[in-house]
Amino acid sequence: MRNFGDMLLEKGLVTRKDLDQALARQPGPAALFGPTLVRLGAISEADLVDSLAQMLRLPVAPASKLPPPADALAAVERLKTSPSWLIAHETIVWFTRDADGRERLNVASRQAYDTALQEAVEQWHDGPSSLFLATSDALAPLLAALGRDAVVRAETSDPDRLKELAEEAPVIDFVNAMLAEALSRRASDVHVEAFQDHMSVRFRIDGLLVAWRIAPRASFDAIASRIKLLSGMDIAERRLPQDGRQTIRVSGRDVDVRVSAMPTTWGESLVLRFLGRSATLSDFSALGVPDDQRRTLESFAGKSYGIVLVCGPTGSGKTTTAYELLRRINDGVRKIVTVEDPVEIDLPGVMQTNARADIGLTFAAGLRSLLRQDPDVILVGEIRDAETAKIAVQAALTGHLVISTIHTSSGFGAVSRLLDLGVEDYLIADVLRGLVSQRLVRRLCPHCARDSHGAEDEAHAQAHVPSAFLSGAPHWREAVGCGECSATGYSGRVGVFEIAEIDAELRAAIRARASEQQLEALARTRGFRSLADSAVLAARSGATTLREALRVVSS
């Protein structure tokens, strides 16, 4: 059995340090310390089960091959075995009939190598039987049906009891499986929510929430406590909002997670956001910026002073664009400082500061302090109040290049927003150098997308798309759905942008308090494209569908 560790090493699934740590915590046969490797985050459970299956010569039962809950419950009653024993051994049982009519006992377990389980199978049934390995992800719904809620029940608010429950193997496995699955499906956020009679886990994938797991309500407190424990939060506090952050290990990789807990009617809502602390930034072309817009955007990095604003709602990719601008500026001869909430990606050579409103380190306070650091370039995570806006403008007037984000629906909407925050029109005109507004649209799956020339698409285009983009035969693409994209028809996201360089005529219009519409009309004479224009062009190029493009830019 100890050769199993060597097998994992040869496959490159774990390191020698991982094995030593697992053995220190769970001495004994390798098959027994395998789950410990999963709990340490050294290996994914799917890889562990596949390797165990190879070593033990046992088949793996995916969720699709497991029985419905009614069959599993009926088998437990018939065998007169204890549901709690099965839950403790992470096992489910069910009966089927062979081709010759004989009844077969089927057993699926994460612990199929357990001698106690193998002995129990011999006692349960004297006919043919089959033993399968299965992941906790596949088994969890059936274990819940057997009464798993009794194992993870945490109705007490006693911190010691909550901590004990958070350290129990089924809870650790649930959270590990949740995080591993979310990462494998490219989720940006995980939502863990309590309701009256159940809890749910949903992933935000390509901007939309997708259900992953429904579990008994009684499971929630232990799972929430586990997440809070990992994130340095108070596991006993359920009445007030909390924020936490922690680097955890999942499937052999370190992942930075920001956690927000909010009290709700039936418990709490926890949202986990994956942060790209060690991520590699994509260049503007990879972000979906067309060549003509890219050249304008790259010119912003060459400005010596002034303000560049990146606009859009939460989750539109503003921070990624701002970071890419910083990466291009970071030439080693200019000092770059940031104040962010939070720092999402480590940028080598850049001095980054986390805003902490709870101790008085607001964006405004941080920005004021950064100006004493002799910077050349300043990134302000967000301009959200009058004080921050005015200090940012003063920084730009005194010879600094300031890059920031702001929540507006359009680029020129940022001008109105700054006016609302009390910045004088002539100051905005003097310091503003560039505006970027963006959205993310779901990218068509290249494996299943197909051309669509249907009347419905054509009519939709005629009704919603500027006529300038409808010359020639309509050529849109349709999302069909396949195994590569989990049958959604989309895989990943791509940005659509409106980018405006503020020249002398636009500055004069800003001083004259021109409206957003007037500023946009003037910019169009210089080749400016709105978000809607850019989205339609993305659909026309086959990067996304027309309906997806219009859904995003019209929302």
C-alpha cells in the first residue's frame, strides 16, 4: 500500500513534502492518508480517486451511475444497517439485477479499501456484489438523504462546538470539493447561502450564477464555520457582517480568497471571491481590445500626468485593464504606488497598499499619504467620494499620472459623476486624459458555435443594431452547447470597450458643461465607438452572439 505514495509522486500529483505532511497527520497505509492529502489541498479528490482505482483495480462510480435517493434508502432499510455507520464510512448501497435475474448488492464509497467495509459487505449479502470507488462530490447528495445533516448539525452558537464541527472530515471534504470544483469551472465567485429548509452553493461563471449543490439547512453552520475558520473570521459571530481573506491550497495550487459574510433571515450569505494574486496579466489584445482602440489605450500609458479613468459596473474587468496599464508603465524608472480595496494581483516593482476603512485608511487618506511617497504614477482603486475625487485631481494637477476606476454606465458618464462629486468643470477638463468604459460578454465556444442567418436574428438586428453595422448579409453566430462548454454554448468572456482620448475640443466642451450625448457625438467625429457599437462588432466577428452582446450593453 505504501507504494501508492510513490505512484502519486511519479504522476507528479504530489510532492515529497506533501506526503511527509500527510503521513505525519495520518500515519498508516497510503490509502488511508490519501484523504488527508485532499484535506491539505495537495491533490484534488478526483485525481486521488482515479489513482486509487488504478492501484486497487476498482471501478469508479460517477454521480450519473449512482442510484436515486429512494433506492439507496430502501437498501439501507432492507439491510437493516445503520445510516450513521454508512455516513461515517462515506458509503452508499443499492440493489440491481443481473442479466440472469440474480440480485446484486452495489456499494460505492470513498473508503472502498476499508477492511471494515469489506467485511460488512460479506455479512450484508451472500449473493454477487460490486464495490466501487466514488468521490465525496458524487456521494454527498445521497449521504444527505441518509441523514448527513445529523453529522454536521450545528445549531449551537458555542464557538468550541462550531470549531469542532468545522474540523470534521465531511465538512472539510465538502468545502475542499466546493473550492476545487469552482476553480475547475473557472468560477470567479462562490455563493454559499442559507434558506429556511436548505442551503445552496452557486458559482458565478462567465458573469452568471450557476447552481452546484443543494444540501440540508442543518449542514450550513458547520460549512460556514469552516469557511470562516479558513478566512480568519469570528466563527461565532452571525449577527454582523464580516470580511476575511486567506490563501488556501486546493488541488496543489495556492489560491487567494476574499470572503464576505452577511446576516440574512435564515442564517448568513457567504460569498467567496477568487483573487488572482499570482495571476499573469493578459495584454490588451487578449482582453479583446481591437487594434484601433488598443493603440489609443496604450497611448494612455505614455501620459506624464493627468487622470485616466476606467469605468463600468462591478465585475466588468476594470481592475484588470487598470493593472495592464500599470504593467506597461512599470519601466523601473518611475515610482508607482497604489491604494486598493483589496490588492487583487501582486505587481512586482509596484508599492501596493490595502485600504482599511475600519482603521481610518480610506481611499482618500491613503491617497493623501501616497503623495508624500514621491510617486510618479498613482493607482486609486476607486473614486467613490468627493474627498477622493478632489485629492486625485490635485495629484494630477501637480504632475502625477493618476489611474482610477469609477462606477458609471458609460465613459462620458464619468464627467457627470465628477461634477456631482463637486469637482469644477475647468479642473476636470484640465486633468482628464483618457476614458475607458467596458463590459464583459460571454465568448462563444469555438467547438459548437454555428452560423445563424435566421429571420429571427435578422429582425432582432434590424430592431436593435445601428444601420452602419448591417451592411451586407447579416452574419451572426449562435450558441449551441457541447461538452467542451458544459452545454452552455459559451466558454470564457471577452471585453467590449469604448475608449476616448480627451483632446482640446473635448476639453473645451467639458468646460462648457456639454451633456454626455454632446460629448459622445463630438468624440464620434474622431472615430469613437460606443459600447453598443463595440458589442455588435464583437458579435459580427463571431466572438459572441448578437443576443449576448445586446444583453450586456443594454443592461
